[in-house]
Amino acid sequence: MTAPDQKEIEDAAALLRHGRLVAFPTETVYGLGADATNSDAVLSIYETKGRPRFNPLIVHCADLAMAEKLALFSPLARRLAQAFWPGPLSIVLPLRPGHGLADITTAGLDRVALRVPDHPIAQALLRASGRPLAAPSANPSGRLSPTNAEQVRRGFAGNVPVLDGGACQAGVESTIIAVDGDRLIQLRAGALSRDEIGKVMNMAVERAAKGAEIAAPGMLLSHYAPNAALRLDTAPRPGEGWLAFGPSAPFEGITRNLSSGGDLREAARNLFAMLHELDASGVGVIAAAPIPETGLGEAINDRLRRAAAPRG
């Protein structure tokens, strides 16, 4: 894999400015990008993904200065952004009057999720386009998020141009935090753990209440699902695929181990890639091993529970 050169990035930026879609890598997963100020372009994201219209999109910015043109940053929100941007953190904030974002980008809400990605290709594309980019994961809605360019091409049958940046470093989506007065509320667990955020900010990070309204991506009950059925169990059954974690008993069926050494960061990085591999094997059911509910385990378990939820 050869990283895109400046001409390829400029060409992709031109497509975005003309209302087209471009998939690009971030440190978390690949995003399906569109000009967040162009209603028709953003509508193409929903149509291409088959995404429910009430599910808002994260808007990617080149830096804090671009983000501040779109939303109102309280002192706490600015401190949070300065601590973790660029990086795998999306912050939900009230929209600034005259923000210019397409209404469909925020699903009609009066707030928006913003992120500054920590990936050289994403940064180059944002700066070349000069636009904030709405960019959910580059996969059909509800399916596994892509962590390499080939998964994007396969998911959209080659119909979306992709800037190939190799494998993503984090492997799960960004953490989403809402700033509510003097409170930080986690709407979606992700690549940055609540513990780490709380330690740096020197304050507790709350979890969103169960059944909370959809205020950010990734809050739908059934999401991140492979084509195969997925169930959570301590052991696989004959004929199933097995998504193991840590030392596990031998199994004759198709097996992938998120981290044989029990490393949660390695497990997060491998999660979607290994689910893609098990799905491609043709098994009808994937059994997934228990993951500790600590640190990044919270994000991994969130994705597994949503993948195992009943599908509409």
C-alpha cells in the first residue's frame, strides 16, 4: 500500500467540494465523508449507507478553530478539546448561530458532534477541502465498521472512491462525550476510555441513561452487526465461529482471538477486522467471549452487545 500523494488528496477534496462522497481513513475507522454544509451531499451519505435519517452524523474538523465556527464551546468543552484533540473523541455541543451546517447533518437537532481526527490523510483532506466533513463509518448502516480500504470497497461494491491509508490504529469508533453545564456525559463508549478522560479532566465522566434519546451516532440498539448472527457466551458450539479473548480452550471451528494475552487495546484494534474475517468464512453464527468491563473493554462490549441485539 502506497499512501495517497498530494494530487490524490487534492482530487478527493475537489470531489467533496462538488458534492461527492469520499471514504478516508482516520485513527479509529474509515469514514464516509461529505461536505457537511451541503444538504444534497449529506443526503448521499444516508442513501449510500441506508442509514436512518434520525441518526445524526459526526462532523470532522481540521482543528479547534474550525470547530468553534460550528458550535458553542464552554470553558469545560474547550478544555476537553484541548486535552484530547486531535484524537478519537467526539464532543456534542450546542450549535452556534449561523453555523452553516446542513440540517440533515444534525438530524434536525440543536447540537452537533464534532471531532478533530488524528490521522495525516484525514487532516490533509480536511485542509485541502476547506470544509467540515460529515463522516460516519464507511459501511452499510448497522454493519461492521471498516478498518481498511478493501473492506470499504467491498461494502459499497467499489462505488465510492477511497483514500487508502492502510489499517486503522484504534479499530473502534471515537468516544462521544456531551458537555452539559459542568458535567461530562458519555453517549458512546469508544477508543478513548472514560477512565482516561476522567483522569485527565480530574472529574467523573457519567454514562448516558439507558433509553436516552438518540443524540449521537452509535446509539441505536442494533448496530455494528456482521451478516452472521452473533451471541455472547463463554464457549462456542459446534459449527459456529469463535471470537475468543485471552487464553482459551482449543476449538475445532474457525477461531479468531482478539488478544491471546488479554490486552484490551489490541482487542479493540482487532475487533472489527476479526469479525469481518469470521463473517467472510461463511459461518451462520459467531460466538463472542466475555470481555472485562474495564477501560477499553467498555467500548468493545458495547459494540458486541449491539451486534448481538435483535435486528429490525
